Amino acid sequence: MKAADECLGRDKRKAEAEAKGGAAAAGAKKKCEEMKGNIKNMIMNERATASKKIALMKKMAEKKRRAAQGEIGGMRIKMAKEAMAAVKLGNPAVCDPDTPKAEKTKYCNESFDDDADMNADCKDPEQYCNICCENEVGLKFKSERNACLAKCDPGCTNKSGNWVWVPAANAVKV
């Protein structure tokens, strides 16, 4: 019987060890599942953060693209205006230096209503004729433009465009 008791004791200890090991294994399995869940949550959070960053980057890129398109559109409009101004042949008769002040003011307000600096310069009696000629006659019509500008400064006799040295005019007065 002693052998049977020993056998039973051994089986009992073996069963207890297996029960403890099974509980430990179940605990380890539970910990493993918990860690898997935590890692899964971390990955999901990182994905969400990365997704938000990507969406923000796309939004900023779209904003830059729209700004560039707007800038290109502005350049196109400016170039078109310059091209239209170059082929303009208006009425150079309104550019007469002896035009009454009221007519000059009216012309400047109509022609330069979107540019305050040009409007102010146009209203200056010394600059009116030149600004008017440049506005009324485009660069394409060189002879008409030069004729208009010539009547602005009748005292100018040198038409070649070369500078003339006048020593007395440049002398330092003491």
C-alpha cells in the first residue's frame, strides 16, 4: 500500500503542479492578449495621427497650388493689359499742355481710377502731358508717340536722344 500511497501522492503533486502551471499559463496568455490589445491601440492612434498629418499636408499643398494659380492668373492679366496698352492709339489731342485744369482732372480721374499714384502724378501740371501721351499712344506707334511727347516740351531741340554737355550748367556755384 505504501507504493499505492506513493503513487497517489505523486499523482496529486503532479496534478497540483499542472494546475499551478495551467493557471500561470492562463495568466501569461491573458497578459499576452492584453499586450496585443495595447499594441493594437497604439498602432491605431499612430495611424490616426499620421492620417491627420497627411490630410493637413494635402490641405497646405492645395492652398499653395491655389495661390500659385492666382499669381499666374494675375501675371496673365497684367501681361494682357500691357499688350493692349502697347497697341493703343487713343486721342493725343487731349494731351495738349494748355488743356484747362478741369479737363485735365477729368481725364486723370477717368484714365487712372485704379491707381492713386498715377492719378496724382497725372494731375501734376508738369507731368500731365507726358503721362497723357504715354497713356494715349502705345509703344507700337512710335512716331505718333514721339510727336505727342514733343509737344509736351517745346523747348527741347535735341531730338536724337543723346545727352549734350553744357559746362556752365554743371558748374558749382560758390
